[in-house]
Amino acid sequence: MGTPRKASLAVFLLLFVALCHGATSANKKTTYIVHVAKSQMPESFEHHAEWYASSLKSVSESAEMLYTYENAIHGYSTRLTEEEARLLEAQDGVLAVLPETKYELHTTRTPLFLGLDKSSDLLPASDSSSDVIVGVLDTGVWPESKSFDDTGLGPVPSTWKGTCETGTNFTASNCNRKLIGARFFAKGYEAMLGPIDVTKESKSPRDDDGHGTHTASTAAGSVVTGASLFGYAQGTARGMATRARIAAYKVCWIGGCFSSDILAAIDRAILDHVDVLSMSLGGGSSDYYRDSVAIGSFAAMEKGILISCSAGNAGPSPSSLSNVAPWITTVGAGTLDRDFPAYVSLGNGLNFSGVSLYRGNALPDSPLPFVYAGNASNATNGNLCMVGTLSPEKVAGKIVLCERGVSARVQKGAVVKAAGGLGMVLANTAANGEELVADAHLLPATAVGEKAGDAVKKYLFTDAKPTVKIDFEGTKVGIQPSPVVAAFSSRGPNGLTQQILKPDLIAPGVNILAGWSRAVGPTGLAVDNRRVDFNIISGTSMSCPHVSGLAALVKSAHPEWSPAAVRSALMTTAYTAYKNGQKLQDSATGKPSTPFDHGSGHVDPVAALNPGLVYDLTPEDYLGFLCALNYTEGEIQSVARRNFKCDAGKAYSVTDLNYPSFGVVFESSTGAVKHTRTLTNVGPAATFKASVTSDSPLVKVSIVPQVLSFKEGEKKWYTVTFTSSGASPHGNAFGRLEWTDGKTVVGSPISISWF
């Protein structure tokens, strides 16, 4: 036991360390976004920028503003300690001081699959379709991609107020009549993680990652013939709106996408006059008044800009959605009717179907020795083929079975290759089920579903000398059923406001071919030295720009429509069944999908051009929605950037928001819930009749009136009353409400939940 003197010295040292740590923590600065009530600027200031600077200086001598925001929010971003942020938030006129949020990216047959090849006569004349500008917030753009060729496009639209910023490996001459603008936003990123290393990424709009080029070319890329990835998906690559213009806003870097930079990009895009904003990124789900993407999107919506966001790749877990604000179009992912089969043939004669985009040196025709990664490693997680876990003496010259999880699929193949393995079979586990995502592996490899993986493992565990062959079959089209909801696609219910049914709809997001950056290989791995002009990747990141481009098409056909009307057209014309009448399937379960999986259904752009009726919304309607959520004046002002007082004499209800879908919530097993909606006729005069279906006999649905006769341009309202006589044993039920005039069907999904 130590002496009393030594003990007291130890206590002193512990206290000293704790105090130093406390002081360090207290003095540690982080980025905050300061939301200000612009109307409360004291008269002593001539300009709000002076007021911001003075108020900031009163809490910190050293703090500087990273950005000031004029449009997306009123306010600025800066670096502060926790105490300084608290003091600033207490000042008059400061609505909120919110910490920086880090967002992550949600990572050729499509036009044919969507029917766009047949619809040239339905699409607007080239002049109007080439006036629409799609802004893409992502990792930047590879301007040399053929997807950004401007051949045949007229002058840049006169409404455009943007520019082409210069920086590392990027000059103004990299823009043209297709790629009309390119900007980058890095102040927030650099404030958090230090200066950008230009040897690793370009401090400019140039895309060193590939993701931004892929999303931009999916939304509005030019027609490129002879596109493929190593001969896979050979054909014509084209964006959804081939004549629309593209403006790239680089907000995502190696270390992520930061909210201060995202807000600055939205702020600028509003001033630049984009028509559609596409954001394939997300950061979980927080209250609308604390969510930078939701707040910036509200400002964009007020200026007539449609915002399309990815739903997230956290499926099939329930309530896993990002970007659920009702003024954002939330897009889930489905499959195409195209596949890239690669078969596994075991030594015992069993064969299993997998998928692969491998193109390279072929394996020998004869079967090769086969080993389970878990038996070729000393690590407890050896089955996952993580870096440094495989024993070369047990792997060399063999094909290895690895299991999905933790590390990237292509990374596992690189680990097998580095250990001397000749090939890989990648098996799904319960987390991914039967969903197969193809990859451009660095060695001969194929991915198989969970059932096949279990059968292959059983063979490996019971056969003394297991062998295997992998046969690559190229590209197959006409795969049925298609689409199915991707297992990774994030699911409802909406964790913030369950009465707003999300996602809104699904679009192609699995194995999508689009433009790529030549700064990186198709796998994105540092060891991948291959360079390609097009890549095939998957994620709701890919489905989001499909809808962004389709929204641009609808907008060009109907330039006077609001963002809500455009979204309504896409939602109410989406389909929920195959041509044989069977319901859309969920890849995660193999069973019919529900509105929590597919929202309104799979997008149908040809039908969306003539939806018959739309559910329109104004900024004031959304303010009423915020009142229904019992937001305070300050919280509403944070979202809407204006003084707005909820009318104390008015009964606000979230069920009155004129949304094209119905999220019905019962507080108890019995009771009634009423939803009110208004339809606007955007077609010729017609009479529409309502019908409703529900999979729960416990809920009675009544629509009043059941028949609506419209003149051209006329608005008419109706109510739907849902009456419950008992809770569903499953916790949720689903249905569908349709209005039809005998030709056009205006469909809305219904979700029913009991609490």
C-alpha cells in the first residue's frame, strides 16, 4: 500500500488532469449554425451582416463567420465553444444555435424500363424541356464525361444566375450549355476536419468520388450510345431529362457532407434559379426546425423549387427513413428488369445463381478448391474477410466463401486477392436476405442470397475436399417480377409525423448504369487502378435523381405547376401492381410490399405528364401544418424565416394537410379520424368517382362526396372518415383510395396504425 504522501499526490494529479480535461472540453470549439429573426435587427445597424458580427463579437473575440445565409435561412455559421453558443442563443433576435450535423451519401436500361423511349410524342417541345435546370448537391462533377456533352442544346436559359467556379483541376471552361454551373462549398468541412489535402481531393467542383457524376448524369445526362461497364449493361445511357441543364454543387468530401456547407449550397442554388434540387444524402431524422436539409428545402420550395431526396439505405428496418419533411419528395429504391448472373457450381452437383460485374482474367474451366473464410482465419470474425484476417497459407490458390457485413462488399474481394485467393463467393446473411447487388469485383467473384449461402456453407462443412466453379453469364434483361422494392431501401412509418406517409414513391435504384469519375476505379477502392466512363452502382442515392429528372420533365411540360403539384402528379400516377395484377413485391420478404415500403408505388413518368387531378399545396399550408404540430413561434420562424403567429381561434390538424397520401393514426383501438383533401383539375372538364379498398375489416372508410364534377382548372374538396371498431393484430393495416373518370386513375395509399 502506498504512503499517505504518495496517495495525496495521486489524488492531486487526478484532480489536475480532470480539471485540465474539463477546461479543454469547455474551450473546444465546434461549428454552429445560428438562426436569426431578421426582423428583430436593432435600428442602430444598417445591415444585418453588421448586426451578426456585433452579436458574435459580444460572446467571442476570436470567432469568425464561415458563411452568412440570405435565402435558405436567415443567419450564419461560426465556430464557438459550448458556453459561447449558450450565451449567443440567449440574445434577443437569436432563434436557435444548432450544432453542425454530418450527413452521408446514400449510395442504361432505366429509360426503357420506365417507358420514356415510347413517349417522345408526349414530352414537351425541346425549348421548354431545355429551360429546366436541375441542381445536384453531391460530390461534384466530372465535366469531361460524355453525359455532359452539350451538342444540340441552345443558349443557357436567361433565368440562370449561377456560375462556374474555378479551383483544383477545374476552370470556367469546364462548363458548357449542358453543365451550366458548378460550385463547391468546403468552409464547414475544413472548419471541422482541417484544410483539404489537394493531393487526395480537388478543392473545386471536380468529382474525385464518382457519386456526384453518377447522380447528375442519372437526372439529366445527355444521350450516350455504346455505354457500358466492362461490356455489362451495354446500350444507350441517358438521363431522365436529357435536355435539361445541370448545375453541380459540391458539398460532400472524403470526410462527409456538413450541414453548414449544404445550407450554403441551397442558399446559392436558390439565387442561381434552379428549378429542381436533387440531394442523395441524409443524416437520420430530427425535428423539422433542427434539420438543416428540411429548413433549406422549405426556402427552396417557397421559390417554386422541387426538392427530391433519397429515403436512405437503412432498410428493411421499420422507421428507418431520412428526409421526411412534407415539402420534400422522399424517394425509395426498386429494382430494374435487368440482372448480371454469375453461377456457382459446387463439386456435389448443386448450382446456385448469383450476380457479378467482374470482367478480367477467367478462372480455369476445372473446379477449384473451396474454403470457408471462417476456417481460413485466426480472427473471431474471419468469416467477414476483413483486412488482415485471412491466412495466406489456407487461402492461396483457392476460392473463398466470405459473408456480408461490416466492410464493403468489394473490399472483401480485395482482401481475398491480397491473401492469394483466386476468387470469392460472397454470401448474404439474414440482414440482406435474398437481395443481390452486383459489383465490379477486383477478382473473379459472385454474390449469392442467404438461402444459397447457407447451402454452400453446409457443403463446405460436410465435404472433405470441396470444390467450386464460377460461371459469368453477362447481362440478362426481362427479369420478372420487376420492379421489387430493394431490401436496403429505408422504410416507414415516418418517425416524426406518422400522418405524413413516407416514402413518397420508389424509383430504380439497384444496379444503375450512369456516368463516373476517372479519378477513381469502379469499386472506389484505392487499390483499384481501373478507370471507366460509366459505372453500375446501387442505393436510394440512385433512385433520387431518377425522380429529380422526371420532376424536371413534368415541370417542363407544366411550367406553371407548384412543386407540390409536380410531386402529386408523380405520386398519384405511380403503380402498385404488375401487369398481371399481382402486388409489387418486397425483396426483403419475398411477399407483397406495403405503402411503408413503396409509398404511393413505383414512378410512371408517362402517366405523370397527365395526372388528371392534383393535390396542391402552398407555403401557407405547410405553416398550418407546423401549427398543428404545436411548434412555438420561434420554431416556426426557424423553418419559415418569417414572423408567423398561429391563429388561436383555429383548430389546426395534420390530417388537413393536402397530401397525396393518407397516414391514419388511431390513438386507441376504437374511434374515428377525419382527413380533408382538395383536388385541382389539371385536365379537361370531367366527373370523377371515388373508391376505396382496405385490408382491415376493422376499419370502415367513408368518402363525402363520392362523386366530384370538375370544370377545367376547378378545385373541389372532400373528406374521408376512418372509423375503427378494433385494432389490427398486426399493428398496421393498409389500403388505397382512388378517383377515376374511367380513363385516368388518381391513386393514394393509406396506412392505418393504432397506438
